[in-house]
Amino acid sequence: ACSTNGSRLGTGVTQALGAGPPRRLAPARRSAPRRPSGAHGPAAMMGGMFDPRPRRRAATVPKDPSQPVRLGICAMEKKVASKPMKSILSLLTKKGDIEVVHFPEDMILNSPIEEWPWPIDCLISFFSDGFPLDKAEAYVNLRNPPCVNDVRAQRALLDRRCVYKLLETIGIPHPVAIVVERDEKTGELIGEAAEHFEEGDDYIMVGKTKISKPFVEKPVDAEDHNICIYYPSSAGGGVKALFRKVGDRSSAFDADSSRVRRDKTYMYEPFMKTQGTDIKVYTVGPSYAHAEARKSPVIDGLVNRNEDGKEVRFPVVLTPKEKDMASTICTEFMQMVCGFDLLRTANGSFVIDVNGWSFVKGLPKYYEDTATLLRMHIMKVAGRSPMMARVDSALRMSDLVLNDSEDAAEQDITPQEPRLDRWEHEELLAVIAIMRHGDRTPKNKMKLTTQLPEFLELHKKWASAPRKEVKLKAPRPLQEVLDMTYKIIGHDGEEEPSRAAATAAAAVATAEAAAAAAEAAAEELVRAVSEEGVG
């Protein structure tokens, strides 16, 4: 269970787990509460369920660089076999220097962790429905492999109270929520709600805290996506239930309901008005974030889908503050590959959920970027980054010199061990940037919506499918469009050029006459001025 004792929160997940000082937000943190001393984050949130002390990995004999890096994949088969995961793993293994070691689902569920694959150089493991997180944590504690997403820290993501508590501690804007706790077996109120819980027509009150409708009701279980929005009587009342997409529906409105649910523990937070969109943010490390917007399920509950049946989403450019929020969440939650939900309101941007391991769907450029960043991270933790190769080469050369027995005897030199902390002393050698100007030539376009059968037949003739876009650039289809247009507006198509020529000739004649008249007027003016000057 998540700890509700605020005194246990403190100086940062990364600091608590020995991964360096926590990152600081930019100007967005001006209103952030001061952090008390002590540990916080998943370590403190889970009430000591895992040891937050830093663990020093035992020094290992450097692997032969000709051998591939062994990347363990410990997750449910449905997630591993998904299109985004398969695309990214295919790009990772393309060069042959990374070998994927799959943990079969049957082994994950039924075999003891001592029989799980080992050794591996890096581990990708993440929770999904049915995944035994306890066993994965035990495996990490036993083998202590480098992890792309910290496995032990993922437990905090399963409880929305823990997520909000950590967001509050690291200064990330989020809704202020109250919790109505109930016993899972009896349904009886416990905690602060047991002392005082009151529900009115347009509000609920827990202890001395009152929240008015419209408000959002969320299960504290982060895997439960059945969320309700309660509307005030002034707006007609009723409840809108949000749920995972079923066909083309993602929400349903019930005008006759108004009472909050009483079957489990729920969080209640104010309903935030947006411009009709939800924003999904996907990080791959603290310096990369991709964002997409979708139509909010609150609007009408209808899911907009494209011709391939996928939900329509639009790329979003994050503000500097939102980018800093993404970087901080990635670092403090210790999840390199991480997704979270963002709402943009009149009062700023608010994070309403942190999901952990998440991928963008159907975007090859994102797959390439993710594979590149994961490769850099995996090779680094495995000691195979280009910088490490240069350092190892220099150290080997140094060892050769120091191991020369004659020189060592003459100069009294003692051979030195290779530095184990050399990863902490990498030096930036260069920054290479490739830039391109953003100028574009304006194009004169006219757009129209038409149901004319001639245009529909033209599209049917040249398009590959009924809902596919067609671009006509060749002379033949363009001439066909021109002839059809002349026919529609009532011209022959052959007379029109002659009419245009006649019109042009008349315009030229008019221009020549105007020019002759202007010239004659100028000569008359010059003559008049000359005569006046002589007089």
C-alpha cells in the first residue's frame, strides 16, 4: 500500500536509489514545495518494500567486443509481440551487436527465478496485466542487472495515490485529490473517511475537505480504467463513465445516476476543462519526448478512427515547461521509456496519470528514434559506447607500457588496475549539428468540397482506393481535369482559348491606346511650359 505519511517524502528518487542528484525543473518549479530531507519516490512510497540503498555491481571481466550484448526481455508475450515492440527490437538487432534474450511467458509465470536466463548485460522488464512483478523484483535483487526501466520503482505506478504523492514532491502540477478509503472485503469506510464522510446533491466531503461537482472519480488501482465524471444539478446532473475503447465508444452518459460508487477505494479531483483534447506524452530518456493529442472521451464518447481503424491522433509541440516536466518525470520515476497523460487548461498544464512503459503506435520515425536512444543506453551500460571503446583502448595501451618488466624495474613503476569509475568521467568532445532552413514557397491553392459525379468518377479512375488521396501531376490527367471543368461550366473547351485570345488582344489594344494618350498629354505639357517660360 502507498504511504500517506508526508514526512517520508524527500530528496528525489534518483538520489534515494544512488543514481545521482535529482534534476531540477526550470521556472516551472517556482511554486514547488520545498523538499524535506530523507528519501522519497518509489523507495519511500512503497513503505520499504525494497531496499533503496545504492547497490554496487560486482566488477566483471570485460566481454570480448566481438560478442554481442545480451539484452534480456522480461514481459508478457502480448506486449513483446506487439507491433511497436517488434519494430524497435528489429532495429536494435539490425547491426548484429545486440542479441535479444527472450524470457518465455511460461517461464516467467511458473519457473523459479534461479532458472531465468543469465547472464545478461541489460534488462527490459515492465508490468502489464498478469505480470508477476514480485518475481521480477526478486530476479533483479538476485542478479542486479542494469535495467532500462527500474523494475522495483514500477510498483509505485500501480497506485494512483503514490503517483500523485510523487508528482507533488517533485513539483509537477497535478490535480489536488481527496481519497475515500474502503475496506476491500467489507466495503466499510476507513481512514479519514471513516471519521467524516458526507455526500450532498452537488458535493462530497471527507474530513474537513469538500469538493464540489463537477468532479472526477478514479479507482486508486492504476490498472482500473473505469473512471466517472459527476455533473452538478445546475448542468442537468448525471454521470459520464469513461472506459477503455469498446468499438467506437470510449464513454457513456447516464442521466439518472448521481451518487458516487461505494464498492472500493476511490480518488476524487476537480474536473478540468480543456479545449476538447487529451495529450499523451512518451519519453525515451530525459532528453526525448513525443506528444500526441486525441479527442477527449468526455466530449461525446465517439472514437475518431482513420481508414486503418486506428484512433486519430495529432502531433503536439510541447512547451518548454512541459518538456521539463517530461524530463523530470522520466528521471524521478526512474522509467527511461515512460508515458504520461497531460491536460492543458486555462490555468496551465497538469499531469493526470503516469503509465510507465508505453510506446507510440504506427509511427516509424518514433521507432527509429527509440531504437537509437535505447541502443546508446544499452551499449553504455554494457561498456560498449564509442567513448568507452576509446577509454578501454587507452587503458590497454597503458597496461602494455606499465607491464614492461624492464621499464618497471628501472623506473620503479607499479602496474595500476583499470579505473572502474571511468564511466563517471566521460568528456564531451564535440557537438555536431545539421540544420536546414524552414522557408517554404507559398502556393496558390483553392480547396472545395464537391459531390459532382464528374469529380467522383475522376477520383475513382485515378485513386488506388475509395478513401485514398490522389495527386494528379501528369499532363494527361491534368488535361482531363481541364476539359471536364470547361464542360461543367458550359464551355466547349476549344472555343475558350479563342475567347481568351480575343480578350487578351482587346486588353493589349486598350493598353496601347492609353499609352499613346499619355504620351501626347506629356508632349502638350512640355510645350505649354516652354511657351510660358519664353513669355
